[in-house]
Amino acid sequence: MCCTSFLGALLSFFIIAPISHSVITNYKSIIEDFTSTCITESNVEPTMVHDMIHNGNYVSNRALQCYLRCMYLKIGLLDEKGVINETAVKENAGVTDERIREHVVQSCRNVKGRDLCEKAYNLSKCTYYTVKSWHP
Ligand SMILES: *[C@@H]1O[C@H](CO)[C@@H](O)[C@H](O)[C@H]1NC(C)=O
Ligand SMILES: *[C@@H]1O[C@H](CO)[C@@H](O)[C@H](O)[C@H]1NC(C)=O
């Protein structure tokens, strides 16, 4: 556990600069109310969630994908039919800059997935990397 996240941090330091600290803090405050519920529901490895938020490491793991489904239904980014709420996408993008929020919606509104777990995962990954590319 210590060493996986150490390695992750080391790798992200050399390969990709981590996403801005303020964005991470915003993401954590958005998800904090539902973190334990969604970890329990999806049975995801908590270190995998941590590594995703801190290092952008989107492991292609079913439990992680369904963790994001749980989270996105709770915060209203997706509904049960898979309809994306673009207002909620903007509000939960982790940034206040309206131009970056607009880039996120433009880039990510058409993400697909075979079910809600994959769709939520794709949407989260798209949001994360769009914000990362625009936020210094
Ligand atoms: C979309 O999300 C916003 C902000 O959370 C909310 O106010 C609005 O009611 C939602 N729209 C729908 C159709 O659920
Ligand atoms: C989303 O998920 C599906 C299924 O895993 C994948 O085929 C697709 O390429 C993904 N990406 C986007 C941007 O839709």
C-alpha cells in the first residue's frame, strides 16, 4: 500500500505533472459525503480511488467504474437512464473558470459506455484530463 502509492507518485512526477492541488481539493470536497457509501457499494479498493484522484490513474477496473457510477448518480451528473446533466458537469468540474467548464462540457458531453459504470468512468476520465490540460 505504501509502496504502490509511492511508486504512483514517483511515476506521475516523472511522466505526467499531477493535476493542480486546488482541483484535487475541490474534487475531494465534492465526493466526501458519498465516498464511504460508494466504496462499500462498489467494493472498490480505496487506494485505487486515491490514485485516480491524485495521479489521474484511471485503472480499467470494473469496481472503480461502478464506484464512479455510484458517485455520479449521487451528485446528479448522470441519471439512471445515462443522461448527462451538463450543469452538474460544470459545477463539479473542480474549477470555477467558466471557459474551462465549457471546454469540459464540449469535450465530454458525448462520452459513451456500454452501461452506467463505463459511462461514468469515461465521463470522469474525460473531465479530469480536460481540466488538467487547461488548468495550469
Ligand atoms: C441538473 O443539475 C443542476 C445542478 O445540480 C440542477 O439544479 C438541475 O435541477 C439538474 N437538472 C436536471 C434535469 O436534473
Ligand atoms: C467509453 O467506454 C467504452 C466501453 O468501454 C469505450 O469503447 C469507449 O471508447 C470509451 N470512450 C469514450 C470517449 O466514449
